Amino acid sequence: MAVTGLGKVRNKRRQEEVEEVEKGPFAGAVDLEMQSEDEAEDEDQEGDDTSDDGDVDEFPEIDAASDSDEETDEEEEEEGTDDLGEEDTLDENSDADSDLHIFPKSKKVVSDITGQTKVVYPEIEPDYDSDSSTEDDPNRVGNIPMHWYDDLPHLGYNINGKRVLRPAKGDELDRFLQTVDDPNSWTTAFDQNAQMDKPLSAEELDIIRRLQAGENPDAEYNPYEPTIEWFTGKGKEEVTPLSSAPEPKRRWLPSKWEKQKIMKIVRAIRQGRIVGSKPTAADKKQQFYAIWNEPPSNQAPPLPAPKPKLPTHSESYNPPEEYLPTEEEREQWENTDPEDRERDYLPHKYPALRLVPAYDQFIKQRFNRQLDLYLAPRIQRVKLNVDPNSLLPKLPSPNSLRPFPNYKSLQFMHTKARVRCLSISPDGAWVASGDESGVISLWEVNVGREVKRWSLGSKVGAIEWCPRLDACFFVVGTEEQLHFFIPPNISPAMLTMTQSALAPGTLPPVTQSSIKWISTSGAAEDGPILTIELPSASGLSRQLTWHKKGDYLASVSSSETQGSVWMHQISRRHSQSPFKKIKGAVQMVLFHPTKPHFFVATQRYVRLYNLAEQKLLKTLMPGIKWISSMDVHPSGDHIIVGGYDRKLCWFDLELSEKPYKVLRYHSRAIRSLHFHPTYPLFASSSDDGSIQIFHARVYSDLMTDPLIVPLKILRGHDVQEGLGVLQIKWVNKQPWLVSAGADGSVSLWCS
Amino acid sequence: MGRLKQKGRAGAAKAYVTRSSAVKKLQCSLADFRRLCILKGIFPREPRHKKRANKGSTAPTSFYYAKDIAYLAHEPVLNKLREHKAFAKKISRALGRGEWSTAKNLEDNKPVYRLDHIIKERYPSFIDAVRDIDDALCMIHLFASLPSNPRVSSALIENCARLTAEWQLYVMHTRSLRNVFLSIKGVYYQAEVMDQNVTWLVPYQFPQNIPSDVDVRVMLTFLELYQTLLGFVFFKLYTDAGLVYPPPLDSGKDESGAGVGAFNLRTTNPTPITGAPKNDAPKVSSKEVRQTIKNITAESSSVPFTDVDIDRADHTNSFPDAAEEEFVPQASKSDLDVPSSLPTLLSLSSLPKPSSTNIFAPYTFWLSRESSRSIFEFLIRSFGGRIGWPVSSGGGSPFTEDDEAITHVIIDRPTAKGDTAQERERRRRRKYVQPQWVVDCINAGKILLEDLYAQGKTLPPHLSPFGERDGAYDPTIGLVNVENSLVEVDDAELSEDSQDIEDVEMRPELEGDITSMAALAVAAADDPEALRAVELAAEAAGVDYGTFEKEVQKKQQQQKQKHKGDAAVDGSGEEDMNKILMSKRKRQLYERMKYGEKKRATEHAKLEEKRTKIQKDRRRKARAL
């Protein structure tokens, strides 16, 4: 208890000290009564303090009823917790105010000796309370940066060299609650030296207020002190001059040199050498004169800008009613972008001129016109004023080039599959057509009656009649096999001739070849009389072609290997591959009708070989990506080549390796081409389901170009799975055409 | 082998420069470049091979001729623009420092560029200038009607208004207005000046606001050029017409809103010789004179030397004879504005004189207040009429409403009910017409009947006097087949109606009989005997002869149409086939032309169809009433 008692005493002293400090420089202003109040409060607090002393370790309770000066209250509580062992200097704050010097009140006294007034200060009694400096400030570290003590448990040292311990700080919540409870918390400031919040005194607040207002912080400073006149006023004038030099003449005489300069200007103005500035307004105004009076230069004038189009009837304010847009047209106009519109206005009808409003696009359109004038590149275009029909080439009328097929006279149906190939007998009476299911039909051209049907197991890729007139048979190309068939109902003489050709009694000596010739003479009625076994993996034989004498047969298989082309000689029963090596996949081969030449069409090129001399004669470059078909003109001087890229090229073999003419008129790939053997006709068929008939006249003299006239488009085949007319053949000696389509029909077109 | 050609040294790479490189070369800002291009009339070009012109790049750029840019580099206006840039810096500094007197001095000596030389360059001869004033007239008419704002100064607008008034005065004085068209955009006028058709568009008198997406600076630059151009053109036109330019303005009248009437045209004193010949006389070089003499002596020996000059001085009133005719083209080499086509008296007299320029001369018009005075005063006065207007339309009316001489009143409001006796009297003596009458009269070149255009009547359509291109749909031509089909349709409807009544007793199969018989009759049309047989059969079947005839006619028409269709199909097929043999270029051209033709045809057909529909509707309505 003794310790606490001591603490109480000290506390009281500190309180008094604080009061004194508050009193200090503003003694006159501060009310005395407040002081007494404070005292009374202190008394109360002390009472509290004592009561609280017992529970040391408990967290201090916040008394809602506690007074404004709660801080001190708490400090005391803290002190109570910390008091063991330590000196009680803890609560002895080193007050910032302690630095303030306190002057005792002075008196003015009339001196006895001089008779003047003099300031007399009261005697300082050298007792304990007289000097604040003697008061024990708990922290004696002096004016040093306090952060040196930041990580230490104490704040400094008291006069006795003992540590002044850091006051305990509550956590953030405590502090916040404190600020809430204490109405004066907003007038407190953190004291560095004591490391705690201290309330600001009224004087300090006043200083802050003044600083904020930009006033002098000293309340007693008077900025408007009366001036003291030292030199003005009666009897205070300076009489003697500062310098004894006489006053210069220039002070009262005009300058001669200036006059001379001015006179020079005046003379110049009088003589008209200097002209006064012209009135600016008149200067700015444009003066017009006869600018075109001088003769123009010989240079051609720049081209005038094109004039805008003159308005048409539809732009009228009162147009005929048919010009007014319907609802759809209006909507369409509004939905298109302004730059895509055909007209920049919508026709509108107003019943009277007075009702016509301002045109809101006027300025915009004028502006656009100007943009056109200076931003748009101009090109001079020759306006063609020709009839478009005059551009068409002058060709003889198709009617003068008759006969040519122009209507479908009969149709023969293969029920199962698409018809790949067909062939017409050399006498023009029979058609053999083969489909993909392996059915070969033999039917009459004139009536379309089926005479015989063979069923082979595999797909039929090509059929070709032998051109011999003394014998009658046809070859069918299937998967890796070639079958020779003799049609029924032929004359006995011809039958024996044919049989002797295909299955002679004495077989010629067997030659060395990988190809087997198998005679099946017994089954002449239903089956092939002769079969050629092509090497395995050669695939479907895509094309067959006979030499005109009917002894040699060339076949092309679909395999991409070297052995896709074979030449078979019937009389010797011998097959050979004419090419050791060939570039590209062979699409088609053809015999030259008159010379021992051989055409081979690969994917991109057509090569012409001389079979007798065994050498390459020519390579034709049609410029087609993928050649599909080819045919030679009966004269042998011209060939036509068709491609899957819809192009048809006409080559004149005398002329060049480049095509004489390239035509593109089918909308899909060209499938087949054929020259008529006797008439000047050729036809092309395509995957678009149409057949185009041309008149192609070739002149014997070298000077005249061949005449090609499109005659007729034959339509009638359906397009199925992207395939149209797969093969066409002309009927010998008749201007008739037979076509095989992917829809399973074979049609005869007659003139 | 010649020297190796280096890339970019010749050809397109040298002839074209891109815009950015042009700006770099001229060392001016893009705005200044644009201004120069507008003033000098330089526009981008489209090189034939963009890649070659742009150093191998195909990026979208605009190209200019390198020569055009080189030519711009020597332009005095470019120097002035640079001076102006320096001036702007100086004056902003002076203003920033508050040196007002310096600023004023600078402002007084502001660099100003003149465009006279540019006008002369762009339009070497007067005809070139007149040919190109369409856009200029449109612009000044537009700006004359704009409200002033900080960007468009009132002085500018005033100047534009003055120019428009001067132009209108000239057109009225020379009676050169030819066509007028009231469109939804504004009023199109077409005048014939110096044998050139000048067309301009004037907006209706409403306050216009410049939209925000319009760059006013571009318009103002154009306007700058146009004002200068029109000033010089008007000067020449006025002086050639013997008028003083600029026409003096009566400020009192102008303030009372007299518009065009505020200017008074004053003729120049005829006695002093005009500037042109005076300037011309000393310009004749001795060489030319010698050559002329040689020419003349070769032809006819007795023309004295002094005559040459006299003749040249006033060739217009020289007597026309054969010798003179040959002489003129020789001398014209040194002549002024129209070097190639000097008008001789012979050629002038042979020209068709438009008689329609005075169509309103016998009439006096009164303009009621709802019609635009600026339009109709111009129209009536340029066709010789007199016109008066109420004070509310502006001052300066030559007579008041109660003038006895008034023959026509241009009125644009519905007829009022309550008429005073005075008004009724007036209505009796005057003709009340709607404004469109004036315009249609002008376009027709004669006075039209006023009844169609009387007050309160529905106006006939107003058509463009400029016409459409050849072969376009013409609304004035009555559609012959349309009329026929209309009649037919009507008949059909009528017969249907009548048949409805008879339907009760008529057997349905009878109708089938008729049609089949009619078909037979058509088939047997060329064979009179067969026809006769069919007719008899029809009669036997109890068909009325009239209905039978009608049916036959219908069938015949149908067949004809079918034939036509067939022919068309055949024809198109043949054309298609012949197209096979065309070269690609020609084929494309052909296809383009065909496309255009087809488009026009569909447009035409659409309009015709609409018209028939409208007429049908009208007929139906009329019948229903």
C-alpha cells in the first residue's frame, strides 16, 4: 500500500504541474474555475484509482460513466499494473508543455531614482515549486529522436537513471472504443516523448486554428501597428542635396538627334518614299479583273471533273405513282448500307410544294461530292455504246449445218447400275452397252430391242467392237480380263470368219509374255469365246481401242503402275507392253487413223509416239489439270482433249503443242468426246448431264482454220451422285449419237 | 545487250508517289496538302499496276502523279501557307505575352494568298471555267442559306448571298434559264451560258445544320476556290453583257429584304471601247501580221493593211461575206477567249433561237405568301413576267395585291370557304394556279392549261425535264398493251359476272367444249374449211357465236405468246452456244452488258407492272363508286 500511497502523492503533483502549464503563457485568458473543476475530477479519479488497485491482472474496464478525462484514469490503471519493481516515474510525463517558459507577471513601477517607469519582476523564490526545470520530468533523455527507443521496452531514463517504461497500449479495438467514448478524443495528439495520446490544451487548439486559417499563430501579434514617421512631417525634411553636380540640359531641352531622325522620316513621307500602311479591309477584299483576256497557253486544260448525274423522274417532289417504293422496297433500302444503295434517296410524293420539307442529307451529299472531287482517283473510261449481240462471233446458223442429232428418239434402260461404256457395231446396227454390275446388253439401234444379255461377275469398264467388216465381235474389259464376244444372229460366213480369227484351229506359236490367252470355244453361246488375262493387280480396264485394221487392240487399265497399257495382237495371240517406263498415269491411248502413230494421254500431257520408229514425236500441252478424254479427228491432223476441269482443247497437230482453241462451256467435268467418223461433227458429254454437239469442219488447205460451230445442247440424262453422261458414241454412217448415262439409261439421239 | 534495268528507276515506280511521300516531299502538314490539292485540283490516280507503283507492296494507298507533286512544290500558295504557319506562331506568342500592339501589327500584315493564278491555270479559257461552275454554284447557294456560326463567318455567308444574287441577276438579264425541276432535294435549275449547260441545285429555304460527320474545313477550302472562280466568271459574264461588275447594292432595299432586287444592274457606257480589243491590238506580233497579209493577198489582193486590225477589233459587227469567213480562223490565233469557234453572224442567225424565253412576258403574277419568293421571283422574271409579292415575303414588290394588271396568282394552299365579294371578283378576273404550273410551263416551253393546276386540285405528276437515259421507262407514254390488257381484264371480269348469273342453267362440261373447240379453231385458223366445220360443230353444241369468237381470240393470243416464249428460249440457247467461242475478255464484257440490260429491263417491267396495278385499282374504285 505504501507504494500506491506514494504514487498517489506523485500523481497529485503531476496534476498540479499540468495545471500550471496550462496556466502558463495564457494565464490571463484561462479561467480559474475550470482549474478547480479539474481538481475536483482528479479527486474523484483518485478515489477510483484506489478502489481499482486490487485487481492487477485484470483488463481495465471501461467505465461508461467516467468523465471526460478518461485518459488519465486509464493511465493510472496502467500504472497500477506496472508498478512492481519499477519506480513510479512512469506516469510522470515529460510534457511537451514543460518546454514552455513561464514568466512571472511583471509590474511597472516608477523608479525613484530616474523618475522613469521600469518593469519590475517579482522576486523568484528559490523554493521547490518556483522553477519548472527543477521539477522532476520523468524522462530525461532530452531532445532526441524517440524512435531510437522503438524496439526497447522503455522510453528513456528518469533523473535517477532508472528506466522509464513504455506505457502499455491497448489493441486497436481498445483505442477505437476509447475514441468513441471520449468526446474529447478529437482534440488529443500523440506525444512522442511519453508515447501516448495527450489532450491538447485550449491554447494549443487556438494555435492550430490560427495556422489552419493562415493567421499568425501568436494571438497577440498585431499586424496593424501604427507607423512611426521618422523623416516626414514638419521639421524633419532633408535640406541639403545629396549630390553637388549641376542638372543636365537634357532635362529641359528637346533632342537634336531625335529631331533629325524624325525629320528624315517626315521628308521621306513627303517625298512618297514611305507609304503609310494601306487600309487592311480594302486589302483583303478580292479584286476581280478580266483574267481571261490574255490568250490561253497552248497546253490542254486539265480534264474537267465528271458532272453528277442529272435528276430523274423519281426524284421529283410529285413523281408518278409507280415510282413510289413499296413497303418491301423501302425496307430493303433502309436495310442496305448508305454506300451500297443504288439511289441516295427514297422517292416520296408530296401533295403540294409548300409541304416539301428540307432535305436532311443535303450538306452530307454536297460534302460527299467534294470528297469525290479531291480524294477519288479518276480514270478515263471509254464508254462502249455497242449492241452486246454484235460482240457474239458471226457463225453460220445451226439450221444450215444439218443434219445433227437434236432429239432423243429412244432410250434403253439398264436397271441395276450406271452404264459405264457402250460401243456401236461398225455397220451401225447394234449397240453393246455394259454397266457396273457386269451386265452387257446387246440391242438394236433402230428399235432398241435387246437381243442378248451377258452377265459377267465383275464391273465392265470398256466395250469396243472390232472395226473389221468381215468379222463381227466385240471386246469387253473387266477387272484384269478382256473378254471377246460374238453377237448372235450373224451370217454363217461371218461367224466362221470370226471364229477363225478368234479361235483358229491351229494356234500360233506361244510367245513369251505374262499375258495368257485362253480360248473357251465350247461355250460360244453364253460366254466369251476368248479371254485375255491381264496381269494381276492391273485393275479395271478403263479403255480399249482398236487399230483401224482390227488386228491390234490397245487396253488401258486403271492401275497406276507401268504395266497399265498393253497392246494385243489378235492374229499372233500376243500381248506386249509398249512402254518400259512412262511418266504419269495413263488416261487414254489412241491409234492414229492413218499413220503408225500412237497417242498417249497422261494426266497432264498428250504424247505422240511413232510406233514404227519407236520414238516420241510430240508432247502436247493442253494446260488441263487432269485429262479425262481425247479423240482424234478422222483425218488424223486434229485432236480434241477434254479434262475434268471442264476445258476442251482443240489441237492442230501441224501447228503447235499449245491448243489452237480452248473452250469451256460445260458446268461440270467433261467425261467423253467423240468425232463422227464421216460427218463433220463432234460431241462432248459432261457430268452436268448435257451433251454438246459441235459442227467441226476441217479444211484440207493449211491456210484455213478449222470451223467450230456449237450446234445443240442435248439434255435428258439425270445427274446421279455427281455423275452425268459417261460415254457417247456416234453411229457410223448416220448423224446419230448414243449416250450412256449414270442414271442407267442409254439414249439414242437422232436428227 | 543494253544496260541492265534497275528496279524503281523507271516506269510506274517513278511516275507515282504515295500520299505520305508526297507530304514528306512538300514538307507541309497533311491539312495543308489537302488544301493545296483542293485548290490546285490535284486528285489521286489509279496506277495500272499497284504493285509496281508501290515498290512491290499491295497495301491500299492512294497515289499521285509524281509530276503533279513536283508542280505543287513550286506553288506560291504553298509558300504562303508556310508563312502563315510562322505568322500563327508569332501571333500566338504575342497574344500570350499580352503584347497587343505587336499582335495588331502582325494581324495587319497577315499573309494572304491569292488564287488568281490558280484559276487561270485550271481554266485556261473562259469556256473551261463556265463548264465547271456547277459545283461552285451549288456550294454558294448552300452556304448562302446557312446560319452563321463560329466556323462559318457571317461575312462569308454574306459574300455567298451576294454571289448568288449576282448569278441570278445575270441569268434573268440574259434570259438563259432553260429548265427547272422541283425535286425532293431542292430545286434544280439549268441555264445555258456560253453554249454550256450549267446545272445547279438550290436547297429549299429552311435552316440547315452542318452535320457532325462533315468536315467543314474541306467545304470551306472548296468555297474559297469557288468564290474566287465565280468572281472572275461573273466579272467576265457581266462585262461581256455590257454590265458593271459588281452591280451596286442598294443597302436600304437590302435591309428591307428585297433579295435580288436590292442590286441594280447598270450598263457600262457604250462609247469607250471595251478592254478586250484594246489589250488585244498591241499584242499582234509583226510575224502574224505578215502571215495574215500573205494569206489575204493570196486570196484577194485588194484588202488594205489597216483593215486587219479594225476587223479584228470589232469582228462581231463586220459584214459577213465569204472572204471574211475564211479570214476569221486565221486571225483568231491571237484572239482572246474563244479561239476556235468565233461566232459569225451567219452561224448566229442559223442557231435556233429559243422562243420560249419570253413565255411569261404578257402576264403579271402575284405570289401568295406561302410560296417561296426566292424561287418564283427568279423563275418568273427570267421568263419575262412581272411578279409582285406581299410585304411578308420581303420588300421591293413592284405592285400591290389590288393591282388591276395581275393575271395569275401563284397560290399553294387549299381553297378557303368564306370568300368576300372582293375576293370573288378577283377570282373571276385572275387565274389561281399552283406553283407547279410555273415550272411545268417553263419545262414545256409554252403556257399550259391552268385548269389542271388550279388551286386545290390534285396535281399531275411533275416530271424531270432532264429526261432519263435512252430506253428507260417513260411515264408519259401510255402503255398500249397495258390498256389492252386492262380492257381484257375488265371484259373477263364482266363476263365472269354475267356468267355467274347464267351459271345456273349452264352445264359445266359445256365450257370445256367451248375451250376445246376454240383450240381446234385456232389450230385450223389457216384452213377456212376446217374453221367453218369447227364453227358449225360449236353451233351444234349450242354455243353462242359471240362467246365462241371471244374464246378463239383468247386462244390465239395465248398461242402467240407461247410462240414468242418458245422463240425466246431458242434464241437464248443459241446465243449461249455462240458465247462458247468468245474469248474470255469479250465474254466477260458481253456478260456485263447483258447483265446491265437485264437489270434495266426488270426495272422497266417493274415500273410498268406497278403502273398497271395502280390503274386497275383506280378503275375498280371508280366502278365501285
